[in-house]
Amino acid sequence: DYYYAAWQELEYSLKTGASAFQHYHQNNLWKIIDKSSEAAEAFSKAMRNNTAPVVEELLLEYTFPTNGVIADLG
């Protein structure tokens, strides 16, 4: 519900360049996740589901360094 409901505000985002999610919920995603374990679990599940189709190929194709830090900045 957190994410699909915000799609109702897609036109707002297209016109303004601002977050449809934040506009719909009148709050920042991270603040909602911080306050709601249900929202946090939904976010985690969505990220896993988005990654699952490509993670195996990524691990096979990319040689990760043996030291250092890997950060998701997207």
C-alpha cells in the first residue's frame, strides 16, 4: 500500500520533478520506514524482489575486490 498508493501521484512527479511518494504520504520514505516496521519490511521485500532476477548473474560477471567497501549509492 505504501508504494502502490503513491503511483496515484505520478502526474505530480512528472510536472514538478518532486517525489510522488512524499507528496502522497506527506512524509519522507525514510521517516515512515523508521516509524513503521510494516513499511520497513515492505521496503526490504521490494528491494529483494528487484534484485533477485539479476544477483546471480552479477556475482558471476563482476569480480569484486577482496577488500574495501561496497556501497549502494542509488
